[in-house]
Amino acid sequence: MSRNYKFKNPEGVYFVSFAVVEWIDVFTRNEYKDILLDSLRYCQQEKGMEIYAWCSR
């Protein structure tokens, strides 16, 4: 995500979407998937991020 997008309201609920082009390894190799999941867990535990849904396809 670009650094130009800032979430201004810490109480707000945001929909975040991004396209992954030619990054298939992120979703098929466990070592990359684990990095992504660890990053999301960090944001949940240390920054209070709440994930309401996850969709991949």
C-alpha cells in the first residue's frame, strides 16, 4: 500500500483491497505466507488492528 494513504480515524472501520500481480509465491510458499501472517498478527497485538474478514482468490 502506498504511504500516501493514511487511516485518520483510529475508531473507524476500513476496507482494504489490493491486487497481487505475479506474487503467487506469497500465497503458495509457506515461508512467505508465514511472514504475511506474522505481520498481520503483529499489527493485531501491537497496534490493536482488528481483522473482521479475510478473502483470497
